[in-house]
Amino acid sequence: MIAAALSTFKGIGAQVPKLMAQSVIPALGISFFLLVWHLGASNIVTSLGQFPGPAQVWSQTVSLYEEHVEVRQKADRFYERQEKRNAEKLAKNPDATIKWRSYTGKPSFADQIFTSLYTVMFGFLLASAIAVPLGIVCGLSDRMYQAINPIIQVFKPVSPLAWLPLVTMVVSALYVSEDPFFQKSFLNSAFTVALCCLWPTVINTTVGVAGIDRDLVNVGKVIKLSASTNVRKIVLPSSVPMIFTGLRLSLATGWMVLIAAEMLAQNPGLGKFIWDEFQNGSSNSLARIMVAVITIGLIGFALDRCMLILQRKISWDKQAVLR
Amino acid sequence: MKYFLDISQISKTFHTDSGTFEALKDVDLKIDEGEFVSLIGHSGCGKSTVLNIVAGLLDVTNGGVFLEHEQITEPGPDRAVVFQNHALMPWLSVYDNVALAVKSVFKGTKDKSEIHDWILHNLSLVNMDHAAQKMPHEISGGMKQRVGIARALSMQPKVLLMDEPFGALDALTRAQLQDSTMQIHKELGNTVIMITHDVDEAVLLSDRIVMMTNGPAARVGQIVNVNIPRPRDRLALAEDAQFNHCRRLVLDFLYSAHAEPVDEEISGVDTPDQTQSEAA
């Protein structure tokens, strides 16, 4: 039966237009996965009940959305009441000191997503701002490369989570402020992400810059380009593909590490959501964790696609096949 | 001695992981202003090394290169290079590729409109002004090489160095570019050193053909003076006795006498009268 299905499958693949093939084949793949998941899940029983199948996960997705709407309404009502109270106060006594408080209820699932996204982007941009220039310097100068390479090689394989306690202590020691612009937990997560985003970008940028066509480098020497023009007109354009390879690797690992860091340090974000659900241990917990798992995957995928779109926009080579 | 370009007893030894390699030994060549000189020899004989040393992209182990009595120590636009594979920046348009050179070389001496006119002037020298806004991947190999030549010419070099400029092109395109090169050489009177593998090309274009012995320790084997009056026409030359004689001399050197450096031949290097082709 499977063989027959496969042969019709092949027949369809040959006949239908490309667009159809591009949507039908992945849809078949996903359906097959859902089927296996459904069958597999129904056979696993944990202490928190049955392992969630696609249906339970979907219903939890809906309920997480509803909870999010509810939280929003609560917050809106809170602000409404606050405004009313303050207005009344002012009406009675124009000189009264009034206080504006922000809503401090439990963050919804959507709030956690945004916290995580915000954190990963901050850490990633911070790391890229250091890693790309450093990679260019290492690629251009053999001596710099020899000086920095041992450090890169030693720190590269270190799990950024090992840095987490150090980062936490350093942040709380150095970031002392009466009215902090950033929360400490945010900085801890962001710096941890930055520490792991550095290396792939540095290494790939170095390789890209060092691998520029010798002839192009020689052209730059013959026409005596200034160092900055050389970087802008020759070095950067020719190493854009490698820089983006590094950036994409960095962002992907950064996103993975962030979730782990949030779980470990109880910093707000998707990682904390998962940990809280796990500790909560209700019959819905596993399904809700599964929703988070899928969300993390989808966001990681979306981040990578965004980087690809950005690369297409920036790179001169519009013919290049990007994967 | 008053030579425009004096390549004086240069030697080059490369140090590699597997030991040292002596590429050039006592290569000596004097070139007059406006002369068109070809370097010919088998692959690996160090022709490109000579060119790169003159360009300043490689340093010498011994000896020195002097351009108008000044020793060459680094690359510069007075010795523009035309690379075999055009070496255009694929992310810059034809115009911008030339502009990159012009803006860098004439910074402070030409204003904006002069720079613009100069870029177009050099593109029109190689008949590429119509494609100024094209990207390199949109034009043919021959056109790319034309742009490479325009970029080199735009630097107003004292010496134009061409590293097998037409080697990667098909025969018809190559012939067109050779004709263009002759035309430009006639108009501008540049001093040119060209590396080539093509005997006909060397005879057609050059005033002198410098034949190098096989490496390692390559040196100048023999020099043929090509006393064919200019302008030269490739069709008429096919039957020309002088042309065929020069051709014969080069082929003889490459395919029979070239195997080992022979002392008698080298003795005549510095005195063109002795090694001058007797074609006249």
C-alpha cells in the first residue's frame, strides 16, 4: 500500500506544477509526522497523564491564546481604574500627588515570547557589533589572527551556560542603578546569548575576509586604496556571504541557548514558561510545554528566514542560491 | 645608464614548507619609454614573478627594479596591472569599477566632473562606454577584459603590466582585443610589458620579445627584436617574411633551444644588437 502511495506520489510530483509540488510535498510530510506523533503519543503515559498528541496541543494553543486575551483585558481594566482614580483625586485636589503604576500581573504566553525575542535580538546585535569588526581585523592581519585565534578556539566550545553564574555575578556587581533602564535578569540572559553569538560570526568573518580573491586584493594595492575604502569597497562586499553564514549560525545558537538560560536562571521568557509549567505539573502542562517547543521552533525558523531576506537585500550577488 | 625601466639582475627565492625554491636568477632587462615588450616562456618559468616584482606585489631577493631611476618597493598606480581574469569587482558596475581606481588615484587632483569625464573617456578607449552601467556578470569575458584594460589605462600608468591578458578568451575575441591594444598603444604610447603564451600574439604586438628559460632559476634566454613597421595588419602579416622569421625564432627557442639555459645565448642579452632578429 505504501509502495502504491509512493508511486502515485511520484506521479503527482512529475505532473503538477512546481508551486503545487512545493506546497503538496511538505504538507504530506507534515501530515505523516502528525500521524506518527498521534500514534506514538497515545502509547506513552507519564505521571502527568498521557503524552499530548496534536489535538491536545492544539487545544492548549487555543487556551493559551484565550488566557493571553484575558490577561490583556485585566491589564486594560487595571489601567482604566487607575486613570479614573487619579482623575478623581485630581478633581478633588489639583495638587495631589498621583502615582502611575504599571500592571504587574502574571505575564501571558505572548508576553514571554516577546521577552525572549527582545532578549535574543539584543544579545545577538551586541555580539555582532563586536564579532564582525573583530573578524575583519583577524582576516586582514595574520598577526592579529595568530594572537586572537587561541582565545577563540578555547572559548568557542564552552557552553555559554557555564558563563551564566559569572555573568550574573558581574552584572549584579557592576550594573548598580537606582532606576535601571534594563532589568538585571534581562541583561544576564542577553549577555549569555552574546557570549555564544560571538564565535561563529568571528570565525566565519575571518575565513571570508582571508579568502578574498588575490587578484581583487592586488587591485586594491595597485590603486592604493585607503584602509577604510578597501574595507568598504572590497573586503565587506566579497565577504558578505560568509559573514551572513556566521550571523545565521550565531542567531540559531543564541536562540537555543537563551531558552536554556531562561530555564536555568528563572529569567523571564519562554524558558521560564516551560520550567513553570513543568513545576506546575497539571494535566495540561505537557501539552502547554509542547506548544512552547513548537513555538520555539517556529520562531527559530522565522529568525533564520529573516536573516536570509536581509542577506538577499544586502548582498550584491542576487544570483546566489541561499539555503 | 639611462633606462626608463631597469630590471637589474633580479633574483627571487621563495621559502616554502618543503624548502626553498629559486624562481628567478639574475634576470636583467632594460626597457625604453613607449616600448612594447612581451615575456614569453613555458609555464612555471617565472614570467608572472617578474611581472609581479615590477608591479611591486612581490619583493626581490636580490637586485632591484628601477622606474625612472627610482627603486620600486611597493605597488602603485604608475605600474597598473591588467590581470588574466579581469579582476573586476563583481559587486560594482563597469563604471564603478573604473571609478574605484580613478577616484583613488586622482583624489585631490581632479574634481567630480573631471573624474566622470575621465572614466567615460577611458571606457570609450576600449569601446565600453555603451555598457558603463552594466554589471560584470552581464557582459562577456572579452568585454570584462576591456574594462580591466580601461581601469589600468585610467590610472595613467608609466608602465602597463599585462599578465596573459587575452589567455582566457576565445580566438576571435582575442584578435579583436589585440587590435584594440595596438590601437591604444599607438594613441597613448604607453610602455607595456605583456606576458603571453601565444607566439603570434607576441610577434604581432611587440617591439621586443623576451624569451625566458625554464625554471627553476629562470633567466632571460634570448631577446628577439621585432622590426615590423607599425601599424601592423594581422592579415597582411600572415605572408610577411619578417613576421614569419620572428615567429620562427621564438618557436625555435621554445621548442628546441629552451630546455636548459645556455650560456652563449645569455651573453647577448644586454646588447640587443647581438641578439636582434636578423629579419631586416
